[in-house]
Amino acid sequence: MYTLIVLAVLGIDAKNDLTITAHVDAIERNHYYDAQGQLTFVQWIFWHQVWHKGKWKEVAVAWRMVPKTCTTIYRHKGGWRMVFWDQSGSESGDMRSVTTHSFFETWTQEDPEVANRKEFPAKDRPGIGWRGNPRRGQ
């Protein structure tokens, strides 16, 4: 609460200065099941369309496990916006916002992000292109 008051006094727009943002072509919420049909994990996969070997292909540019804490995805300006607290790269974590025009949900026994590595190894992927919050890179 005190942080918001300080930000208001300083005239800092918390949405623009503290949230790291990105736009992707699609967001997938994938429910992965093991060979016995038991839910193993749920993950968010962020997809971009890329021109590769003469045709358009989907490449997984980032993924996150669905946390126990709340992750919100909602309709926003003709598309979707996802907001979540990400602690994958720093101790304190970062607020992230991802927009897309396409959101879908899948239930699989093959991890789509891992399958995508066959054609697009993780080291060769373009990355999600996070913007904002200069205290930390991608």
C-alpha cells in the first residue's frame, strides 16, 4: 500500500514503469497428462509465427508453469491479456503482461513446447521480446 502511495506522489505510472510487457501471436494453456492419464502439470506456452524454410511455422518463444498463485487471462481490446507475477529470473520477481489475439487450451500427453524443440532448439528461438522494466533483461 505504501508503495502505491509513493508511486502516486512521484507521478510514476505503475503499469508502464513496473510491468514488463510483450505481445505474442498466441497463448496456449496446456494440460499435460502422463501415460496413466494423470495430470502432471499445466503450463502457459507463448507462440510466434515465423517464416522458416519457405513456410510459416509456430515457434514456442517462452513458457511458464502455471503457478499456484493467481494468473489472470482476460478479454482485452479485441484480443486477450495475461497478467502474472514471474519469479523465474529474480528473487523479488516481476509483474508481466502479455497480449495476444489468439488464446487456446489443450489437453495432451506430449509436451508441445518440448516437441517444438525438434524443429526449433531453445538456443535458436527468437525469444518473447519483453519490454519495460530496464532493471532486468529478458
